[in-house]
Amino acid sequence: MIHKLALRNLLRNKRRSLLTSLIIVFAFSMMILFMGLSDGGHKAMIDIGVRMGLGHVVVQHPEYRDDPALSHLLDNPEQLKQRLKATDARLTPVARLRSDALIQAGRHGVALTISGVEPLLEAQVSAIADDKAIVQGETLAAFTNSATLQRLSGIVIGETLAQNLEVRIGDTVTLTVKPASGGDLARSAFEVAGIFKTGLHELDTFWAEVPIDDLQALLEVPDQVSQIALYTSAGSDNVAQLATALTAQFPTLDILPWQTAAPELYSAVTLDAAGMYLLMLIVYVVVAVGILNTVLMSTFRRQKEFSMMIALGARTSTVTQVVLLEAIYLSAFSLTIGLVLGLWGHHHFATQGLDFKEVFGTAMEAGGVLLPEKFYSTLELSKLSLSVLFVFVLTILVTLIPAIRAGHRSPVAASQES
């Protein structure tokens, strides 16, 4: 009987119920859509960031973070990689050696960061060493495999750097570095094997990669590396726990999750997530105000009806339950429709993606990372379930006081006021 009364009251004022329902449906479906795109964007930012010469977790000398000098390198990297790999089979450890250098070609010279890499391993984890990033020539891994007849070791450089040096594939460049011994500057010639383009000015202009053995010989640091980057097939989630667990096993090393190793990227992701939570807060307020407005208007216009019910013997709790059920039915119906529409939109963008370059006309960058042209929606079931539950509970809370007041009004006073 109570349920029938609540449904009848909702249908009695179809325009008000429909308008409130449309507001909730629109707000909630948009919130699901933006939540999926936001989480998908964060995932893309992190995946690209860790593949741009970073890693899910970075292992380095305890003093390297404050002073990245050649005196703060890791010894016996192969042995350390095996020990790290033994802790978790899902880890792929990659050694890197980095130093400031001067690259010269003819009359041109540019100061840059030279990175010594393991070409075959780097091709599996790095976006710089990816075939897609190479716009001319070949990757360092491909050049190294076919380098039996080459006179010089290969080097891959950024597209802007190649333009500034006026070099092409097959040209020779000279690297000049300060060796660890502190003696005279050391020089070595390399053949330009490939030219990459990442879209990031710093990488395309001031970055080059050579085989790690050649750079170790040039810097006079045999069997030493700057960092060991760890990539995990488990993805970017829970890397902080992974770093903590590794720190407990290797207390003499500085082991950093990507959030600490790349604070600019972490800040960009956190700031964007804060914007998403602000949007969710706005949606919650819209839903609460919509429900509250409907309930208040409904109870105000039906004071005489409530007084008659009480005068005829209905209990005050019955009136309160009727008003509460009206809000619950309206909220449940609207949230269900909003959920269906939101999941439909999520499915579309999860499979087709949202082309940001097409929308904004240019590629986007955040936290020093060039974002992909397409974002794919990703939804966490726990976050979605929590949002639905929160909105539903919020509906009951904002309805509670008007419902209680409707059931406790004096029949005589209510009749006189109406």
C-alpha cells in the first residue's frame, strides 16, 4: 500500500518528476563518462611517462638523486639485475648509463644528455627505442644486429637535434665527455643509425642513445651504470608497494617508484584527478538539490493530503515512509537510466577512443609527457559502485528531514495553512 501511494504520487506530477529525473540522468551519465576518460587519460600518461626513459621503479645509488655524478654509479649491474629479477618474475630490469656530453658534427655542436642503453632490452620497454618513434633510419637494436660490417657504433638522436647538427642517416658525429678518471676529455665517433621523434622538445633536441658498452668505455666506468629501471608486467598500479618491498630487501640502494622519480608527471596526474573529483562533487550537489527540491515542493503542496491521512488514522511513520519511498524510487529510476547511458558512452570510448588531436587540433602535453592522440575510457568497478551507493545514500539523507516533518505536522495546523 505504501509503495503504491509513493508511485502514484510520483506519477501524479509527471512534469516535476520527469524534469528532476532528467537532471539526475544527465549529470550521472556525464560523471561516468568523464570518470572513465579521466582514468583512461591518467593510465595513458603514466604508461607513456614510464616508457620515456623512466620505468615503473628506478634503482640507483643512494646519493645519485642529489648528485648524479659518475662517482655515484651502481657496480656489477648484471648481478644486481639477476637479484632484482629473482624477487619477482614479472620484472624486466634494464640498465642505463647517463652523462652530459657534447655532440659535434662539422661546425655544429650541441650539449646534451647521452644515454647508454642495452639496445635489445630497451626496444622492449622504451618508447624512444620503439619502431614507431623512429622517423628515419633504424632502431639502435636493429643497427647493432646488422653492425658486423659497420666501422662505427650506432647512435640514435632526436629529430630536432639532427636538424640543428645538419646530419642525416649514415653521417658521423663525435661525442665528447668528461671521463670518471677526471683526466682529459674523451672523444669517440658514432654513426647516425636512426632519428627519433617523440614530440617532446627536451628529448627531440637534447637526447641521444648509444650502446651502453661504448659509453662505459668512453666514460671509463666499466661494469657500472647510473640506474636500473624496472618494468613490471603487472602495470603501474601498486608500484609504490613494489618499491617498498624492494627497499626492504635492498636497504643500501635508493629504490624509487615512478611517482617519486618523476614528480612532475605525478603532479600532473594528481592535479587532473583533483579536477575529476571536483566534477564528481558538483554532480553530487546537483543530484542532492534536484531530489531535495522535488521532495520539498511535493510535501509543501500536499500538506492537506498528509493531514487528512493522519486525521483518518494513518501513523506519522506511514507518511514519512511514503515521502522517503518517493525519493528512493525517483533516485533509483534516474540512477539506473544514468548508469545505462553512462556505461554505453564508456563502452564507445573504451573501444573507439576519444581523438584529442581531432578535438583540440593539436597534441596535448602534461607533466612533460606528450599525451597520445587517443584516450581510451577505463572504469574501476569499485569507484563506480561507490559513486552509485553514495548518490543513493545522499538521496535518502536529503529527503529524511522533509519526510519526518511531513509526518509530524498537526492535522489542524496543516489544514489551516493549506
